[in-house]
Amino acid sequence: MAEAAGADVSKLRELNSLSIVRALRGQPPATVTELAARTGLSRPGTDVVIRQLVTDGWVQVVEPDGSSVGRPARRYRFNAGAGHVLGVDVGGHKILVLLADLEGRVLHSHRRPVEPDDDPATRLAAVDAAITECLSAAGMRPDQIWAVTVGVTGPVDATGRTTLFTPLPGWASVSPADHLSARFSCPILVENDCKLAAVAERWKGAAQDADDIVYLLAGMRTGAGLILDGTLRRGYGGAAGEIGALKAVRWLSAPSHIENCPGLPAGIHPNDKAAWVFERAREGDRDARAALRRYVKDLAVGAAALVLTLDPQVVVLGGGYSRSADLLIDPLKRELHRLCLRVPEIRASILGADSVALGALRVALDQVDAELFSDGMPAPLTKA
Amino acid sequence: MAEAAGADVSKLRELNSLSIVRALRGQPPATVTELAARTGLSRPGTDVVIRQLVTDGWVQVVEPDGSSVGRPARRYRFNAGAGHVLGVDVGGHKILVLLADLEGRVLHSHRRPVEPDDDPATRLAAVDAAITECLSAAGMRPDQIWAVTVGVTGPVDATGRTTLFTPLPGWASVSPADHLSARFSCPILVENDCKLAAVAERWKGAAQDADDIVYLLAGMRTGAGLILDGTLRRGYGGAAGEIGALKAVRWLSAPSHIENCPGLPAGIHPNDKAAWVFERAREGDRDARAALRRYVKDLAVGAAALVLTLDPQVVVLGGGYSRSADLLIDPLKRELHRLCLRVPEIRASILGADSVALGALRVALDQVDAELFSDGMPAPLTKA
DNA sequence: CGAATAATGATGTGGCTCATCGAAAATTTG
DNA sequence: CAAATTTTCGATGAGCCACATCATTATTCG
């Protein structure tokens, strides 16, 4: 059974410190009186707590700007710069590193191209280089990073590896967490890219209002990420959402309808094929429209399975093809109406190619939060 | 954002009261010293808290039995009789009512047969009668019930109705919660039967160790209930797990392989058909074995979709057919190996026909817990 | 009777609230 | 233009509540 820990008197201070930090975060700088009202604590009580938080480095004083009657109050704000997190997207074509503060503001980003058939060592070297670049651009040392999350393709198991499946050659035996733990002493999390994209859409994307979300990756790969009751669901073995593995769900072959659309110009770059097909379809080209129709039909079978299984509030359509979501959403909706009991809203992603790295940031921030709110509040001076 | 409520000093007492109650529940009667050790509180502190709990009626004193050196300690136990909950299974063929105390011990049960084609008024009357019977057998008044959960067939929407689908004639417009609220002033929850059975299997059944569970109802109806991260998942519209609605998943027709197995004796009662088929299959009858094979194949398609979507730790096979689970589990496992990335454990239900009502009890108890642990601890005297 | 353990009481401390008073800046007023 | 007034912030002290620690008394068994 859960350990029933009794509470000392000092626990109260901890609790109230946390609730003041919570009331401060993500808000504009607040006065003591405002915080007291927001938390329900007394003014003097709030005062001593916030004084301690300032000396501990969690909170900063903002000198009064003076634009009111009466004596101007000191304002306080959460010291988002007390710590930082990294979100890393290890893709087939690019490495993207985002550096953010504790409020989740992105301070620096670095993108670096890689090749899909690069060997693991090359890819890891690119990751290292991108991280180094991002840190030095922000003038930051590795020990100022409080959490790192790495997004990779394929289901991630408990050890942070993608042993079940990955399209990157040789990557199955790689442990990004082990690799990075040489540089960082903070928690290093590894997560599937679709799952991270789903998290990002709930954080800053198209589904901020929803707690039950299915994210569909619609692009040269097809995949899904699930958020239920506001929390990312990984599954017991980390393979939740891998409905595409079902043969009856033709997610593996679905993109080929578009990538091999009849009429594609010879010698067109693979990355431009989809754009070309969507362009033609928009113009009314029969072949392109047929390709789209077949693609959506295949996509919808898996989507319907997810929707029926989970009954989400929103389906977010992301991935490369979602740039032309206007062409996809209506037919997808029609297919789902044909297949499902209750059809959720379908929305297009608004985050684009950064979504995986953004989701990685959010997961890293959640990790920091979890440590904070479980272990109480230590002084950040020990880390700075 | 979440309201950041500051804590008064009296919050401490509340917190410690709760942690002592938690340490007391489900355990044999404990002495003050034991509780102090278990909660980390001091002995005198524990003493005053438990004294208050006794006068409030939450805890009872057990007089010392005297079997130790030194002065024998008073022992205390959680007063499970302070409140009670009802779990009601409204099935096609039966109404089952369970009455339990706050520890979840079943004190009384009452079963009452109904017909599948009874009209809603008749069925509700049977529910009322069964509840009355159960209460009076236990010598209990409705105001001593703290929560009621009703299990029904079909997805339950936010208003507690089964508007999307139900096999019971006329039941779609019935609101069991509204009906019962005339007799009970406590919370009345309505939930889908498969979901409740899943809860029961985690509580007292085959999956007590698992946090990610797919429950498969395998019987004359086919359905599923999902538990992820230890919590029942309902879906945004309450329709989670309804994968059977997908036409490609032939769950609706799957039981007919068995119910219409060639060679069934003319005039056999519908309820006995399955038993007959399983019996023949066990004896090696070709037709029966073929029927079973086809049934499992159909069942497995939906099961595979669920498993791939959720990646659970355990699949629990319940429902009427699970009495012959030994004939089903191996072929099902083979099918899943063919269809899935990672195959979870497959276990047979051990609860049988009571599982829905048991799950209803657990959900009602969870409701009581949620109220307790959020609103703090009022004296039960106001309720008794 | 002594050993062992339980219950009880006394004292001290940390943290919170409430009430009050002083301080600083803007507005009003002579 | 300067003094008075208003308004709000900041600081301090009294009181309360819940807990911890330590000492004392009570009860049983060997």
C-alpha cells in the first residue's frame, strides 16, 4: 500500500512555498497582496515565504514601475532562469535541439541536417554537436541543464531503447540516454516522436483545451500518439499507439499512394513529391485526387480503430502532409463518420516540424516539476 | 491554472488524520505505537489524532487481547461500518445488487432474474425491489449508503444514459441515476458493464498486479474495458473500448460462430449452447473446434487493435465463455502473436458473473475515497 | 519485585493568522 | 509650489494550533 507519510509542521511551509510558486509561474509579476489573495494565505505569511524564495533563488524581485495610486508594491516573478531544459528531436533528416527556461520559453534552437542512412555513430555525433552548439550559443554549461528529453522514431522501451522497431539503420541497439549521461548528470528521458508531438499539440498547439487527444502523424511515415486524461500514455512496454503494425491497418503502405502517385515528374526530389500531389489535387487533377482518396481511406482505418478504442475529444492531424490538412480533414471526417460511433473533432496541427522537439521540452519540464513537487523545494544555488 | 490553495495550520491535522486512516484501512487492528511507526508521526501526536478519529466515529477501539509482555496496548481499527456502498449490475437476464462496507467487504447480495425483453419500467422496478431486499436484509436505511454505482450495457454518456447504443429495449432514454436519486441522496454513478468488470479484475480478480489492463468480455456479447495507469478510462464521450463497432472487427457476429454451431441439438436453451459447443470441442468434435477457431479469429482482430493501441500488461478474458478459457487462451495468444508487436499476458477471469457488480462496488468506494481525500474528514455522525 | 511496554502530562518550537503601526508615493488642496 | 491627505505597502507583535521531545505514571508478566 502507499506509504502513509505523516507530516511535520515544516511540511506546511513546503506546501505553501509550492503553492506560491505555482501561483507565480506563467503569470506576470505579482505583488505580495495579489499572491496572498490568490493562495488564500495571509499577507504576512505570504511575505515571509516569498522572502525565503527570493534568497533561495526561486523568485526574483521586479522593482516597481509606478503606475497606480498609493505606495507602489514590489513585484515578484518566478525565476525561470534558475534552470533550463533541452528538447532534442533525432529525426531521419534533421537533428533539432531546443533550449528552454523553466517557464518553457525557448531561448535557443539549433537545427542540423543528417542523412536517413547515416550510421548511429554519425547521428550521435550530430546530436552532440547540435547540443554543444545550442549550449554555447546560450552561454550555458551542461550542469545548468535540469532535464533532457530525446525524441526518436519507433516505440521506446523501459530502458530508453527502440529495440522493437526503428527505421534508422543500426539505431535499435543505441541508448541515447546512456550516451548523453556522459555529459549530463540530470535525468535524460527518451520518448517516441509521435508521443512527443502529441504532447506538444496539447501544450502549445491545436489541442490546448482537450484532455483526450489522438495525434496522427500523417507524412512519409504514419504513426500516432495518445493523451488520455491530460497525460501521455506510453503503454506497459512503451508501444501504445502502434496500431499501424496491424496488417489490416495499412499505415505502412498508405503514404505510397502519394509518394508513387501516377504522373509525378521524373527526377523530382522525394521530399517534394507530396507537395506536388497536393498541388495537383487542389487543381482538380484526377490521379492526384484518387491518390489522396486512397491515402485517406487507409489512414482512416487505423484512425477509426484508435478513435473507437479511446473515444478522444480531438484528433490532431500532424506530420508533413498536415500542411495540406484542408484537403485531408473533410474526407477523413467522412470516413470516420462511416466507421465510428462518435466522431471527435479533427484539427490540423499548427506546430509543424518543431512539434517533436517542443514536446520533448514539455516532457523535460514535467520531469523537473515532478521532482520539485515531490521532493519539496531545495535551494537552486546548489545547482547554479 | 490549478487553484493554488495555501494551507492553514489546521490542514496539518487533516493531512495526518488522513494518513492515519490510510495506514489503518485494510490492515489488522493496530496499536498507537505501530501507527506512529507506520506514519512517521510521534507517539503522542498519533495518540491525539486517533482519539479524535474515535470520537468522530471513523475508528473503533478493539480491547486488548493480552498476549505480550508489558502493558497491553489498545488496538484500533478502521470503522468500516461507518458507511456503506451499493454496486448494482443491471443485466439482460439478472439484476445483482451487492452491499459492502467501506473496506469493500460484501455484507449482502441479492440476485433477481429479469427477461432480456422486459420494458424499462419492469426492469427499473426489479432494480428497486432488489435494492430494497438487499437493504432490508442488512437492516440498513438508504441514508446509510454513501455511494451507488450502476452497471449497464452500452457506452454511458456524461449524463449517465446509454443513448448511443444498448441491447435492452427502450433503455436508451432511461436515466438510472435520476431514477435512484429519488431514494438516495448520495452520489449515484452509472457505468458501462465491461468497464466495471475490468475494474473488478484489477481489484479482486486476475490482474491485481497490473496497472495497464485490457478486459475482454467474451460471451454472447463481446466488449472491452480499459484500465491504464491503474485508472479506468472512459473516453471523452464514455465510449472508450467500443472497438467492436468497427465493421472490420466482427465482434457483433463473432458469438454466432458458437451460438449457431452446426450439430447443436434442436431445442437446446440458448444459455446452454456455448457450454455444449465447448464440451464437444474438448472431446475433439470437428465442427465445434472449427466454430471455436472462427470465434477466436474474430475476437483476436479486435483484441489486437486494442493491444496495439494501448500496449497493456495484461489482457483478462472474461464473460460467459471464459469458463472455458483454457480452450480460448492458447489460440488467442497465437493469433495475437501473428498480429501484434508485443503480446501481453493473457489471463482468464476468476470472478465470473459477479464481476460487474463487484466493479460497481469498487467504483462507488473510489467515489467515497475521492470525496474523503479531497474535502478532508468530516465527522460521520452527520451521515449516520 | 523488577523488566517491559503503554498511556499521560509538561514544555518547547515552528508556522500561520490577525491586528496594528510606520513608511512611501500619488493626489488633493491652500 | 508646498503641505496635507489618501492609499497602499511593509514590518512587528500577540495569540493559536499542531507537532516533537522528554519525563512520569500505569499496567502487566516473569
